[in-house]
Amino acid sequence: MVTGAYVMDSAFTRACLGFSAGAIAALLFHQGLAEIFDLTGIGRMAAFRLQPVWPFGLPGVVNLSFWSALYGVAFALALPHLRRPIWQVGIGLGLIAGVVTLFVTLPLNGIPLAHGWHTWPIARTIILNLCWGLGTGMLLPMLQPRPLLRSVSA
């Protein structure tokens, strides 16, 4: 299937590439920005956490990468049906992920709904997820296969 200038052969290929893009974006963009926030004192959150977290008891960074990868699968499968530029769709994905984090994930982990309505933690969550969504939107086209160009000599 051709979407714009990007070629994706099947739903399985799109899902695999979306899984990869989501996981890589979580490590590079989400956790990279979290580390910048921590180092600059903007936010007190350690990036690349290794403490086990609910629901599977995986290290935090692995858990984040897994769930981000699943969002990436949904993103890649929905992409052929969306008409906006891929980076804009990625930002929308990040916004959706941020809202789900604030209203579903946090309460499931015993953290007050939307960080107890404190402004900076809410903004930090949304900014981190927007950055991740943008990263996913930027990485997905880079991971897609391209035809090999070979010179044909007669």
C-alpha cells in the first residue's frame, strides 16, 4: 500500500514498523526529554528507571517501551486512513497518550488522577508524550523499506 511517499506492503509490516518506531521513540524522545528535565531541575523524574512496575513487574523503561510500541502499532495501522502530515498525526498520538496516562495509567499505578490537578506535573506529562508522539511520527517513515537503486548497465 502506498501512503504519500511512504511504502508499506502489508498490515503486518506496518504493525512491526509501528512497534519499532514507538519503542525507539520512547527511549530516544520520551526518556531523553525526561533526562533533560531531571538534569536541569525542571522536573524531578529519573529517566530509564529500572524499578519493576505494574502490571507485569518489568523494569519501568521496558514497560514504557512496550506500551509505547503498542501505541506505535495502532498509529501505523491507522496511518493510511489519515490525511494529515505524519508529524501532525504523531503529535495527536502523543496528546492521546498523555490524556490516557493522566486519567487511566496514573490511577492504576496508585498516583492521584491527573497528578492531583497540579499544573506542572500535568504539563510535564503532556510535553513528554507530545515529544514521544512527534518522535514516533518522525521515526516511522525512516524505518520503512525503500527500493534499492541499482545502475543497470547494458
